[in-house]
Amino acid sequence: MELRDLEKVDTSNMFREYDRWPELAIESFEKKFEKFDTKDIDHIVVAGMGGSGSIGDTISSILSKKDIHVSNVKGYLLPKTVDSKTLIIATSVSGNTSEILSILNNAKKTDAKIIGFSSGGKLESFCKNNDIFFQNIPMIHSPRVSYTSFLYSILNVLEEILPINQNDIHESISSLKNTRKNIFSQNLNIDNKSLELANFIKNIVCIFYPAGLQAPAIRFKNSLQENTKIFAMTEDVIESCHNGIVSWNKKSEVTPILLQGKDDYFKTTERWKIIEKFFQEKEIKYKVIRSLEGSILSKITNLIYLLDYSSIYRAVLNDVDPSPVDSIDFIKERL
């Protein structure tokens, strides 16, 4: 693959925005936003769909080991556990996501604290008309490409509430810079890990993941579906050993990709070894993608960076423009 191939097939130059991800993260976290601060929060509800939902998945994973309950909502309804000690974070990059507008409407009927993030649209109007704290964040290309700008803007605005170490945030941005050196469009060489993965991917992908890396697994599935326009599915590595693994008794066109954490729980590491041995004995080709070392934020954001870029490369290899999502537009126009 050469740069001219990217420029020819990726007609809106999505890849160039991915090349800017580290800078977008820095700018977003250092921007002078008004801070949102509130006391006595013991439950956070993160509501978002599609590319916006990836942000919720990430925040849920980051907070999974903290002393705070997190509900990740992808739909129309709030959990019954919402009360005055709940913070509802409603995110829609476009600002017009019907599910999130429904969440906001329901949220207004509760005692919860509410904050909205979007690039404008109906969500901004709703928040301003209902005296809800709102932060406008510009969309970069599309909701899925806006991941770093929205994530680090939210971490910025909610800095006083979210129990996330500042060092972890700066470490994650530094790691994004290092990851870019390997995977970006100016390094289309044999050592490019995203391009290597793209060359491995074929027709249908099954992504295995441990509990802590669910966010990048779901995001990778979504990116393959939206950018590459191929079928993809996810499997929790532990749960799959009780059911899904049976599907691999005979050969198929499905390609397994194993997302492994550098410090996975020792029983999970044991399971990875067994599954790899199983695939080897069945002569099933698979690919292992390991997270880097560091905080959970660094692991997730850098995996998403590497995996997203591989979906763009695979799209270009398939001569498919990664940007259009006509099927999504078909559904939204009829809602």
C-alpha cells in the first residue's frame, strides 16, 4: 500500500484526521472549558450510541475499578437505580441521536444531575431550553473519528468528578504519540502494526477480549462494520470457553483476533494459552494483539487507535471508501 492508495480510496481523507489524534487529545484536555462539579455522586450513567457510545464504553472501563457505580446505556431508557446521587452524561456527537434525546427527556423527570455533550443539534437546544449544563465540542469528520476530541474534552470538563489520575491522562496522550509513529500514513512499511493486522483480516472477524478490554473490542467491531463494511462479532474470552468455542470445531471463513492485556488476570492468561493451543491444533489461523503497558486509559485509547487505523487500511485494500455509512442513513431517515 502507498499513500496515493489511501488518498484515492479514502475520498474524504479520514486517515489524515487519525494522523492528528494525539494533537486532538492534547488540545481537548488543555482547552479552557467550564468545569462541571457536583457533590455526592455515587452512580454515573453514560449514554451514547455508535461512535458516541465508544466514549461511554471507555469511561465505564476506566471507572470499573473505582468506588463508583457506572451504567452504560445504549438505548432509550434509564436504569431504575437513577436518583439524586446519579450523574447522567448524555453524549451525541451529531447532537441529533434519537435515543439520547429520549434519555435526556426521561432524565428531566428524575432528581439526577445531568450534563450534555454534542457538536450542536437538538441536544444543544434541549439542554439550553431545560437549563441543563451543556458543552459544545466540534465534530471532527464524523462521530467515530471524533473519539479522542470528545473523550478528552469530557475528561477535561468532568475533571473534578471523575476519579481519574492526571498522570494517567498525560501518559495516555504520550502513548498515542508513540503509537502514531508506527501506524500512521507516513509509515506504510512492513513494521506498521495496523497495516499488518489489515493484511491479516479477511471476510468475517471474531474478536476475543478479556473483561477489561471490552471497550476496544466493541469499538473494533464497530469500526470494521462502519469503515471496512465487513461482518464482525465479539466474544468475552472467559464466557466463550463455555459456549462459543464449540463453533470452532470445524473450519469456517471467520478469522479470530485475540485482544490481550499486558497484565490480564492470571486465570485469564491461562485461558489465552489454552485457546491458542486449541486454535493451533485445529489449524485455525489467528492473530494476537497485545495492549501496551500502563494505565487502563492508555491501554484502551492506544488499542482503539491501532485497531481503528487497521479498519481504514483494510477498507482501502478492499477498495472500499471508509467514510460513507448509507445503511445507517437509511435507518435514521425513517425514525
